[in-house]
Amino acid sequence: RHDQSTLQRMYLAIVGGAIAVAAIGFAFAALLATESVAAPAVAPDNVAEPRVTGTTRVGQVLRTTRGTWTGTAPITYEFRWYRCPSGGGAPDASDCSRISNAADNTYTLRQGDAGFRIRSQVVARNSDGQDTATSNPTGIVTSARPFNTAEPSISGTARVGSTLEANR
């Protein structure tokens, strides 16, 4: 009987120790779970505006960069193009006209752009939000068609038998 009670005490000690180890393990796991915090999602934020390059003449192609963005990946980008007054318009293009059928990072200048400045705008989106950035305006778009910079003139004496000269 002495051996049986010793075995029972040993058994209870082992079971009690196992329960204590399990309790400590659960407490440690709970502590880790409460201190482990996932990184918060961050909406896109523009840190360097988009930049337009190319020759500002009808028929030429302009290209825009996305600019530089921070925020939680993945970030998607949408491109917009605006026709602005010769002064360049507002920094956010709010007083410019959005150009229809222009939603890529390139834009081919049209005759309707002549005399205006062009801006690109990039909208960045992720699961936590969006932000918009607008480029500086381009130079004034020039026409591809020939145009006069001065009126033509005629010189000489308008008399029968005299020679007149035309300056185009």
C-alpha cells in the first residue's frame, strides 16, 4: 500500500505540474496575442507630384509620371488629363476642363488643345482611401497648322505700269 500511495502522489504531482505548465503557456500566448498588433493600413499620400514631359505641339505625345506615393500596398493609379487656361489654371486643376477619352499615362495633343496648357492628375487608391495629385501645367500648346505671325503687306505705288511687291 505504501508503494500505491507514493505512485498516486507522483501521479498527482505530474498531473498538477502539467496543468501548471499548460496554464503558464496559455497565459503567455494570451500576452503575445494582446501585444501583437497588425500594422495599420495607411491611405495613399503624395510626396512628389506627377510630372509631364513631351513637346507641347498638336500631334505630339505627352507622358506623365505617377509621382511618388506612400501608403499601404497595393496602390492602384488612375490618370486624368486637363485642358487649362493659358495662365495654367488652379494648382488642383479645378478651373480646368477634363479631357474626355484621356485616361492613360500618355496623351496625344489635339487641335482643340492649341492655345491651352495641359495638366495631368493622378488618383491613387488602396483599401484605406485615396489621394489626388496634379502636375504643374505644360507650356502653351501650339498648333501644327501654319499660322501668320504678321499680316501680309503690299509695297510700291498703286499706278498703272508700276510694280507692286507683296510680303507674305
